[in-house]
Amino acid sequence: PQRRRTRPAAPPAGETLDDRLISAAADALTGSRPVRIEARVRNTDRTVGTRLGAEIAARHGRAGLPDDTVRVELRGSAGQSLGAFLPPGITITVTGDANDYVAKGLSGGRVVVRPDPTAHFAAHTQIIAGNTLLYGATSGEVFLRGRVGERFAVRNSGADAVCEGAGDHACEYMTGGRVVILGATGRNLAAGMSGGLAHVLDLAPVRVNRDSVHLTAVEPGDLEPLRKLLAAHRDRTGSPIAAALLVHWPCAAARFTTILPVDYARVRAAEQRSEPATAGAGGG
């Protein structure tokens, strides 16, 4: 059968949010001077920050800019792929919520999503961001004050992230980084996880896929990195859960279970065995 066009295609889109962000960040792009940008965001605004990040990478290379040089503060509901591929130097904070693929391919930047302070609900009981967050992230930080959807931190290979509950398949195929979950999880947690660490508050072991991971208490060497992530989550999002845990630190650390991939556990054990020998050789 014949097909015909019955109405004209949509006209080219006008100025995008990233166009405005790039213009507003001119001082940072040309002179590495700190800038702070405020704007509204809608769920039709996709890949917010990605083109800005590309401009920074083109001008300053993979090292990007010093931490927090560009602070983008948004209000509303962000569309898909918020903060995808962000390089170092950019922090995007959304007061509201976000859709799927937040921080996809994150490359050193930071993404924060927190609820509106006037909201009449407990943040940890509500979804703050969608599915498949941190997909393929290599470095950077993500702080999410609320629950998230399925496949949180799937294929994460180096970023650090905190959320307050997650759906099914969290940490799936994860190869690096550190994830902290301050709430209930769905089923099949850590399926195919081969690297990195996950620290889960009040973990229900039945939710974990044990094929490739061990469950352990938080090791002494992980206490300080965990505490620092909790402090950053508290400071960036105002999380009362993180604040309460820190008040009772280090006793509160006993409530966390570390999910440790079997292969990574072997590597850690080998490193620990080699440390005394290395120290002895150096002392001679």
C-alpha cells in the first residue's frame, strides 16, 4: 500500500536548555572562572548538561575543570539522561525529580537530585529518579535523596553513588565504584557484579543474587570512604537518614552489609597479603 505524508514534520526545535547553559557558562569555558546558573527544567529537556560537558572537554581536555567550577541548579522534572557523560568540574543539582538514565556514562562530574523542600512527604518513600541510572559511568558522584527505579548502577565501572532505596536488579554487572543504598532494595541485587562495592543499610539477604558475590560486614578500610559518602549525601541533599547515621557513627556502620564480588575479594586479599612484605622490603 502507498504511504503519504499528510502533515508537515515538526519544525526544528528552538533554543535548548543546554544552549542557555553554554552561554551562561562562558566565564568558566574561557577562563575557568566559577559560575552558578539557575534555571527551570522540564521532562522534555533531555541530556541536560551533556553538550555543556562536551564544550568543557573540547576546551580543557579529559581533566575538565576544578570541582564545582560550574554549578547548575535546576528546579522541576528533568527529562531522560540528565547529566550524561558529565566531565569533572560540573555539578548539576535538580530540586524536583528526574527520569531514566541519570548520569549515564558519567565521566567525573556530579549529579544531585533532591525533592522540593516544601513537599509534604518523606523523601525516602518516593521515587526521585527513574530506571537504569549510572549506566556505564566511569567516575564522578551521584546523590539521590529518595528511592530510584530498576537497574540502579547497572554496569557502573567507577562512579560513587548514594540513593535511599532501589528497585530490582540494582548493581547489575557492576565492575567498579562504590554504591550506598540507604533503604530497601528489589530482587536480584548484584546479579553479575564483578567489581566495586555496595554498602546496603539493613539489607534483606534474600534479595541478593549470590552467584558472584559475598556478603560481609563493612571492613575497617571501608569505614572512612563510607562515612565520607554519607556526609556528602547529607550536605548535598539535606538527607535526614544520612544525618542520623552520622550522629551515631561509627556504631551505625554495623547496620550496613557490604556486597563484595568474589573475584574482587580475591584481589583485595592478595593486596593485603603483599602489604607486609612490601613494608618489610622497604624498611631494609
